[in-house]
Amino acid sequence: MSVLADHLPILPVLLPAATAIVLLLIGDHGGDAHGGHGHHRLLWARRVALASTLLFLVLAARLAVDAAGGEVRAYRVGDWPAPYGIVLVIDRLGAMMLLLTAVVALPVLWYACGGWDAHGRHFHALFQFQLMGLGGAFVTGDLFNLFVFFEVLLIASYVLMLHGQGRERFRVGVHYVVLNLAASALFLVGVALLYAKTGTLNLADLALRVPMVAAPDALVLQAAAMLLLVVFGFKAALMPLAMWLPATYAAASAPVAALFAIMTKVGVYAIVRVHGVVFGAGAGDSALTVAPLLLPLALATTAVGVLGALAAHTLSRLVAWLTVASVGTVLAALGLFSTAAWSAALYYMANSTLVVAGLFLLAELVAAQRGDAADRLEPASPVAQPALLGLLMLLAAASAAALPPLPGFIGKLMVLEAASAHAWQPAVWSVVLGAGFLTLIGLARAGSVLFWHTRADAPSRGDAGASLPLVGATVVLLGATLAMSVFAAPIQRYTEAAARQLVDREAYARAVLGDGVRDTARPYRFGPADATSTGAPR
């Protein structure tokens, strides 16, 4: 067991990768998912995928429990000393993001097993490759491998976006692919500029070496920081780089859009790691390079997102715009650059991810029971399960609009408290509170049209109601927000500890770099105090 424990940090990458290979060996149903060998292979693919994702959840929970004690675990792949080799790092933030990914992925996959996975080829293998990219992005300890895992999850997302095909998916899919390829090219340029002036891409090493680069060389690092903000801002849907998201997410199938709810958080995570820590308050001449831009752009993102939700004509597009608005709130908290604000950002991010993912699934459930009207916000035939779907809509709307005592309220209250002594307090309070009010109006309008303004003469598909996997997965995701209210205090303590740990550069560097670097050109050196680092067995 101790040997397995030593290798836990790499399992979030290896487990989904190995599962994807097994699923490819099982084979594809070849379009015949309802009979013969195709149906048999699909059943086995579902079992393997669900079992692996459940194990991913158990693994993420174990890592989160271990990280809660404050230990930073560094796993050196191939036992190469950092910063020269590949290093995977588990701290509180990384473990939290892994757990959030697993909590979203398992019910989404269960939902997909209700029939969506049969609409195209290799769904389960692609889903696992997406998990591999997400897990790798949250545990990698250097920027180049962050780029690699970005590409892994993006390549999987390109195909998942088109899963089930359809003209609209192909149309927005082309835009999605082209824009992401452009962002990836900028990512490489930014990474090259950083390496040119620091000689390293290891995040712990960068956090120590960036402050040593003084003007005028620091201008190159500042240019790199701005380029990386463009890249990460595009991934996270920061205005004005977010206009691709509503059409893309609304066009994707329900489980794919729900999984994409966590994908935008990779961009948020990267902004925290790079701009909050590497280019944070202690970065010398490059300190807080993006601070003048991040907060105003984040507030604009929230404002545009909620206005887009009010103007939406379908429930899925409304939810997509709410994704943009929630990301803006998270980034606004990050833009305050304080540990209290970062704690609030992490708490609110977890809740908003669960709510958005649940709303995407709920939108599809409603659309399936409204005949030809689907999820368009117009009067149509009544749904087959009005009480159940209406209650789920009410719960999701209350949490998205931050009504007490749900976690959305707690998260936004934390953001407002963190902004109380900031120069931008009036703007933050106005946008955050106004966004909550307008979100409530938008979802209340949608709910009244979908469940009250029905037409008895409208044609109905005669649905008997959604199946257990579809309803159960939606209930689990939205019910997780209630669990966040019940366990609000310990979760808040965890996010506060994660925020404090982020700014402790020296402890992170000791865990990752240890005393294995003895380059005399380096003005820093750590001795045998490195007791928190866990690498591959020597």
C-alpha cells in the first residue's frame, strides 16, 4: 500500500489514459448500439468507463484529504530532479480541482449512459481522454506540460463537441477549433519568452527566478504575462475573449456541455498559478503585471454574461451565458489579489461549476418533454414531469442567483467581504449584486415560460418522463450544491488554507525543488529541510 501511496499523484493522469486505451480495445458499436455485438460492446464500455470514473473520484477524494493537512507532494517522473524533469505536484488547490472534476464527471457520465453515448462513436474513450487532460492540467508543475495537457483535453473536446453531429455543431465547432489553435500558438510564444529570460518553465522555479529579472529585461516577462493572460482568458471565457462560448456550449450535447463547465476552470486555475503566484505580489519588477486589467475585465465579463442570459431565447443558451457570468465573478475575486478574495473565488467556483453542469442536464430534460419547441423560451406543451423538473429548476435558479442559505449566496458574500476595503469596492458590489438580481429575473422568466405558460393545443411527443440515469445524474449534481451549504464551514476553511498556501512560494519551492538543485548560478538554495516532498521511490 505504501508503494501505491507514493505513486498517487500520477494516477489522475494514468488512470483515465489506461481506461481510454482499454475502451478503444473493446471497440466501437459502429452505429449499431441497439442490437447484436454493437450493443454488447457498448454495455461493456459503459461499465468500464463508470468504474474508472468512480475510481477517479475515490482517488481525488484521497488526495484532497491528504492535501488538507498542508503537505505539498512532488512526484518526479523518472526520478529526474526538478526543475530539469517532469514534476507533478499535489497541493490543496490542485487536489480541490481534481475532486471538483471527479464530482462533475461521474454524474455526467452516468447521464450520458442513458443514451447520449450511443449517438456517435468512441464517446467513452474521448471522455476519458478529456479527464486525462483535466487531471494532468491540475497536477502538472511546469508550464510546458500545462500546454501539453491543454492540448490533450482540447483535442478530446473538439470531437466531443461534434458528438452526435448536426449542422449547428459543425458550424460552431469550426470556430471553436480555429480559435483554440490560435490561442495555443500564443501559449507557445508566451512560454518561449519566459524561458528566454529565466531558463526554466517549472512553476516553483519561475516563482523564485522571475523576481530576479530586473528592468529592462523584465519587460519581456511582462509581455509574456500579457500573452498568457490572453491565452488563459480565452480558455476561461474572459471578456472580450468569451464570445465563442455561448454558441459552442449551447450547441453541444447536454453531457458534453456539462463536462465543459469544468473545462473553463482550467483557464481560471492557470491564471491563479501564473498571474497570482509567479507574477504575484512578490515578483519584483514584474509583480502584478495583469492587475490593472484583470479586475475590470472580470467585472465586464459578469455584466455581459448576465445581460446575455436575459436576452437568450433558449434555456441552453441562457445557461451558457450564465457560465460566462460565473467565470467573471470568480476572476473578479482573483483580481482583488488577497488571500480572502482568493478563498471566496475558490468556494464560489466550486458551486457555480456544479450548478452550471446541472443546469445543462436539466435543460436537455426539459427540451425532451416539450415537443418541437424543445428548450426555446416560448409556450409549448406541458412537460411530463412538471413537479420534479420544476423543483430542480427552482433549486438551480436559487443557487445561481445566490439566494440564502445556498452556497452561491455564501460564495458571493465572501467576495463582497473581501472587496470591502478595496478601491474597486463600489464597482465589485454593484456588479456582483446586480448580476445576482438579473440572474434571478432571467431564470424566473425562463421557469415561468417553461412550466406555467403552456399550451394545451400544442403538439406533444407523449413522453412518459426521463429515465433514472438522466434524472438521477441531474439530481446528484444539483444536490451537491445543497451539500456545499451543509458543509460550508469545513469547505470554507479548506479554501482559506488553499489560498494561504498559494502565496507561500518558499514552502512550495522546497517541496518541488528540494535540495537536488546545486547549480552555482542559482542564488537560492534549500537544505535538508525538504520534508514534504514525495517523489518516485529511489
